[in-house]
Amino acid sequence: MPSIEVLVNHASGLHARPAAMFVRTASAYPCTVTISNLTAHGLAVNAKSILKVLTLGVNQGCTIRVEAEGEKAEEALEDLYRLISTNFGESA
Amino acid sequence: MSLTYQGIPASPGIVIGKAWIYRPAPVAVQRDAACSPEIEWEHFTAAKETARQQLERLADRCKQQFGAEEAAIFDAHLMILDDPDLGETIRASILEGGQSASAAAEAAFNTYVETIGALQDEYLGARAQDIRDVSRRVQYCLMGIDPAAFEMPDQPVVILAEDLAPSDTVQFDKRLILGFCTVKGGPTSHVAIIARSLGAPAVVSAPINLESLPAGIQVALDGTAGKVILDPTPEEIQALQKDQDREEAAWQQALSQAHSPAVTRDGCQVEVVANIGSAEDAHTAVLYGAEGVGLLRTEFLYLDRDTLPNEAEQIRAYAEIFAVMGSRPVVVRTLDIGGDKAVSYLGVQAEPNPFLGWRAIRMINERPDVLRDQFRSLLQAGVNACLRIMLPMVSSLDEVRQAKAIYCQVRDDLLAGGLPCAQDVQFGIMVEVPSAALIAEHLAEEVDFFSIGTNDLTQYTLAVDRTNERVAPLASPFHPAVLRLIALTIESAHKKGRWVGLCGELAGDPRAAGLLLGLRLDEFSMAAKSIPVVKALLRTLDSTACRQVASQALSQATTQEVIDLLNDAFAHDR
């Protein structure tokens, strides 16, 4: 299954606006997308669920793994990688 | 007898008035399924639909009454309501587990409130509050209760509550809100945001027993100190009223004079204008006495989309703002975007150093079309405006010459094509890179004006990333090195007969008003809300005296010495 690992640099982690942007982006793709917080317990959850993403408690400096399977999986991962690596469109 | 409680300050100001205790309707969860699983499921989907409609209405109402930042809360609520995993859990509990709609929803929401609340994080604490709020809304919808149906007194009151969820706060008639006091909640809770946007004092985490409180009791709220006094004594009221009167009088005095020019005691007048980023900001700017716009950020046209805005869109957006500002001058900054923003259609990429990278005017070689379109739109939209255009992040003379060539070409094309084209447009640049300040005498030959961007000038001069918390305290615009660059820029411009503005946070900083006046700054551009106070402050100053202070400041060795000097020199003026 294609996957990426990426460091979250945003000051508010994957909590407030960044979490919403992440979930919206994942939800735009037909494939299944999961996310896990490698810095914590590492359990994978549905990346299209804002509530599940919040339970991961992804803070600034956590590394996450995102996996996608199905139609447009590669594109979804690319898009999500860009979102996180550009710090959700804010100053680094 | 009066009782004083110490809470946490959440929104500054002082208010004394009648207390009104807000008690939302209790939620009664119906434990047993009254109908077949299919009917219970229908109840749930109907309640969810009602909740959705309420939230959409609230988001609209909130946007109008309070602003986009506050309305975003309800977009987040809609997202929670539509969460696919939450929906699936509830569906399974009802259809497969035989639970009532009410019990299934309560259990599903609670799981998340508990898990997320247990993470001990300030942001997540606020999200847990949001989830609880949506959960309560769904229960109300299942019970057939309209959460907006409560009676507020018809006189202005201080609102006391155990806790105020976002949807509680925005339901109140804002004309009747004197202030807020909650028993729970932190300084970042939603009520703090709303209170500040209303200019109403608020105290949170005040350990008051609301159950035992008599109706209509007097309460004094000091949102600056976080103090709440129940049934205050006449002496306490008098003391607070004195503080309140002093604060209020100073603001009202400043506001009443906000529309008069800022003329110093010795008759020297400077222009005081606003930094804006939307038509809404333009209205606020006029309200607070802005004599024009010193910085119109145009990024809003380019963010959150997949293609370049076309000419018609751009013209419409600019014309809307120009119409608000009328004959007042408007300085428009051309696009200032780089690798820190995700705008893929421009070809920006994530860069290790986006503030030293491919951004702003540096796009001119690869994407001259972006600048050309922007010039074309501005010149057409600005026919009846007092238009001034400036380029961001200039670091060399070539960039200015290149941009001017494009600008002149656009103007000639518009005129040749018989299209509308603004006349008497001033062309300027931002001075925010130290190299631009150092060659200001040459740049002044090419442009009509400079606008000093002190936020970036500070970060580039001191090599401090001001978004990096560990070094941000070093980023002071009062550093003598930054001040010398500002002074050099102004001097070089004046020698060539050009005017200079300043549009960083420094312009709105009361500590800096005398210093900048002394450096002979011509235009002060700041957040609209700072305008009345800075204008009032400028009127108390004497420009000759300020020049002496400024020249002393330039010869100081450290930031602290500069700040001490300014405090000494201007303490008597405040």
C-alpha cells in the first residue's frame, strides 16, 4: 500500500484549522486514506474523520504516516504531502 | 455584602450592571428505543438535518454580526456533524444494537469528547467543547427543542453562566450584552473571542456558585484584571467606575477626534492611514478615521483557489474597495506570495527558506503575466480612485525598472485600446529588504514613494525568523540597526522629493509615534483600530523635540537603550 511519512511543523499540530484542511483534502479522494501518529501509539485511523484525526493528538514535531489504497491513491498522498510540507499555507 | 472572585481575564474593560444567569435547557437522553430501529434511525437522520440547517444559519448570522473568524467555528461544527466514522457508529448502534437515536448519539459523541478531552491540550480542549456543543444540538433536535428559544431580559445585562458554548454565545442579542462571566472555560475559549470582537469585558474560570445567586443581583466585572464583584459596595463601584470612566473617556476622546487630521502641537501634519485586506476592512478603516489606505494586501484574490483570478474578477474586487475609500488615496501592494503559501497554479513550491526564496517581485521573470494582469486590472478599476501601486520585496534597481517597463506597456495598451485607465497614479516600492534601504537614493530616482515594511525589514536586518518562537523576541524594530535603515530610507527619499510611509506594526505602536515623527516619516499606516489612539498621541507631540529624541535614538547601542530613551522622552505625553 503506498504511504508517506512526514513531520508536522505547524505550531498547532493537526488540531485546529490544519486538521480541518487535512480531512477536507483526504475526503476529496475516492480511495481509502488512513493516518497514524508514529510519535505516539501509531494506530491507523480514517483520515476522512475529523474526530478520529483529533484523537491522534498530533502536535508540532510529531511524525505521521499516511496510507492510501484504491482509486487515485498516489494523487491523494501527493496532495496531502504538499499540504503538510507547505505548512498548510502559513508561514513556517 | 459584596463578594469578590478572582477569575482569568478573557477580554479587557470594566462594566457594572445587572447579572443575568443563562441556563440552557437540560438535555434528557431517552434511554430506551420507543420505536423500531428503522424509525429511530429516521429520527436521527431528521434531527441531524435540522441541526445542519441551524448550523448553516448560525454561520451566516455569525459572519454578519461578528466576522469570518468567529463564523469558522460553525463550519467546524458542520464538519463534526458530518463525520463519517461518527455517523457509522451511531448507525450501527441504532440499526444493529437496537439503541434509541438519543442514546446512540450521546454515547458516540461522548467517546470522542472523553478521548480528545483527555489529551490535555489547550487547542484540543476547545475542540472537545465544540464536540459537546454539537452533541447537545443533536439532542435538542431529537427532543424538538429550539436552542435559540430563550428569553433574554430587555435591558442590557452581564451574562453569567457555568460555561458558554459557541452556539450559546452567538444566540444572544449583542445589543444587550454588557459582559460575560463564566465559571468554567479558559482564556482561549470561544467566549473570549466573541467578547473581544464585541469590545465587551469577559472573565472566565471565576469560581462562583451560580445556583445560590439571587436574580437581578448587581455585578461588577473587570475583564482587564479578571475580577468579579457580586453585589459591590458603593465604594467599590465608585473605584471601578473611576477606572472605567478614565479608560472610556480616553477612547471616546480619541474616537471623537479620529476624523480630524493628525497635526502636532507645532503644526506639522502627517497622514494616518490603514492597512487592509478586504472591502470589509475598508469600511472599518473609514469608521476609525483612516485618511486612506497605506497598504492594501492583494493576496486574498489568489488564495484558496486553483487558477489565476481573471481580469473581471480582479477589477470587481478592487473597484469595491476603491468605492468605499472614495477620493482617499489607496496604496495597493502587488502580489506578495512565496513558498510559505500553497498556491500551486503560480508555480510556487515548498522551499526550505520561503522568506529568502522565490516570492513577490522575484516572480517577475518567470511569471510577468501575473504582474501584468494585476496592473491592467488596477488601472482599469482605479479610474475614479486615488491610486498608488507598490512592489513588494524589492532588493535591486533592476526589479523596479523591469516592473516599470511592464507597467508602462500596460498603460499604453489600455490607452491605445480605448479602455479606461487611471490617471495620476503614483508608483512606489516597499522598502523591507536591507539592500533596498541601503541603495534608497538610487531607488528614489525611479519611484514616487517608499513604504517601509518594518516587520520584514526587522527580520531581514537582524536575521531573525519572527515565526520561530525561540528567536522571535530578538526581532525588535527598535534595534538601532533597523532604526538607522529607516532613517536612511527617509532621508534618501526626501532628498529626491519623494514621500515615505511605514506600514509595519511599528506604525501603530504608541511607543514609536514620537520616534517616527522625529525621523520625518510622512505617512503612518496601521491596523484601523490603532488609528484614533495614534492620532491623539501625535497631536500631543512637538516635531522639533521629537527630532532631537530621534537623533539620540539613532546613536544608541542597544535595543533596550532605545526603548529606555523613548520611555523617558515621551512618558509625560501619555
